Amino acid sequence: MNDVCAVAKDPSRSKHLRTIRGVIKTEPINHFDFCDQMKREMDESFRSNLNSIVKKSCKTKYRFYTLVTSDDTFFEQTKAQLEAEGHTAVQPSEFFLTEDTSSSLLIILRNEDIAEHICEVPHLLELKKSPSVQFAGIDEPDDVVNLTHQELFMRGGFIMFDRATLESLSLSNMKKMSEILQELSRTGKWKWMLHYRDSRWIKENARLSAEAKEKKHFLNQCHEVGLLEVLPYHECDLMSKDQPDYLTCLVRLQVQNISARYPVFITDTTDSAFGTNGILTMTLSSFLTCSLSETFAV
């Protein structure tokens, strides 16, 4: 293509260029017309192939559930649009009745409802764990049919430590954890979310011992390569609080990082409220030793 598109470097080229008082006038050159034609043909071919793929995917029938948050006719219209295309509406009690992993389930939310109502989706964490479940955010009832919806909880995730687990985290385990995040990031972006107050504590602690200084240096490296994100100062960092409100914070981060599939809270404390809100809780030991392909199947 480069050879075809290139202008031949020979004396005849001067016939195409005439300088008048420093202004260059260029006569039409057939090489560029030929390239434009090829580009148009390639674009048309690509669009044709893409349309064919989209049409084929639309023929696949799936089950769907729409989170209804009001009496607005929007939700009935959405359901009617999908049923007219041959898709099947299901209730939460029917989410996991089929053992056929190829039977797709689509969870649909109105985009304006995501921030306030995302955690009201029944069995949210279990749905995230299933590879056959997808999530869609819509603005109009026909967005899914027209493939103009927003994909939610696609892949990847983030982790957060509670303060007690962070304080006991050795440099060796920090390195293991970063290796796991890098491995997970092969299929979707993963990162470690660190509160500002915890970041400050690590920096202050670095003056007390050689290992603490190494931890700080290692975390700086993780930050540079994008594995670590220090959260902006917010209410969790107030010194008047003994510890952050981890549940509220993680729920908010889940909305702010809506394309991430898994929010993971690493703690020794068990609280079912996290799972109800779509957040996976694990101990440090279980996170470091789990089967990544089984625990994070999507």
C-alpha cells in the first residue's frame, strides 16, 4: 500500500508542482485518487461484515430481567420491545434454574437508576460470578434491541483492604498480591484502591523501619504502573472516624467504576451486607491462594 500511495521520486514530479511567488499549486495526481478508492472499498467491506455479525448476534435469544424502580411506562415498553424480538422475561426466582451455561441472562437497568438502585438487583454478587450473565444500562426502551445500550460490569475489578489487614500485610504478600493483579489484568483491568489516610500512614511508617520503607517504595512502583490508585480525600479519611465506612465507600466505588465486574474487600470480618450489595469479601489468605479462573470466571 505504501508503494502504491507513494509519489514517485523522479524528475517528472516537477510537472505537477508549479511555484508562483512562493505559492505551490498542485495538479491532480492519480495515485491519491486510487488510494481513496481503495480506502472507500475497504470501509464499505468492513461495515458490511460488521453489520452481518451484528445481525447474526441479534438472532440469539436470551432471558432478561429489568429492574423496575417506578410505575413509569418506560419499563413496560422495554419489556414489550424485547419480547417482540423473541426474548424471554424472567423473575429473580428463575435466574439460576437452567444448568445450560450457554443460556444467556441479561440484567437491564435504566442508566439514571444505577447510582441509587444498582444494589437492589436480586442476587447481584451471584449474577456477577456467572459468565452467562451480562448487564446493560439503557436510556431508551429500545436501546438493547438497537445495540445502543451501555455495558455494565463487563470485566476486571478492584480490591480494597481494611486497615487491620493492611497493617499486617508483609512486603512478600504485597508482591504476591501485585502479581495476582497483573495476572488478572490479562483479561480486564484490575487495581488496588487505597484510602488517602492509609497512604499517609504508610508514608509516615516508612521512617520507622527498613521493611516499612521498602513497602512504601514498592507501593510507589505499583502506583507508577497503574496497579495502585490512591483515592482522593473524602469522608472516610476524617481523623474523627476510627475507620472508614467500607461498605458505603465500596458501593460508591462500584458505581464510579461501573465497567468493573468485581469489587473485592479483603478483610477477616464477615458481613453479609457486602455480598448483598454485589461486593465479594475474602480473607488475605484466600485471595492469595484462590484459583483465579474459578473465583473470577468473567
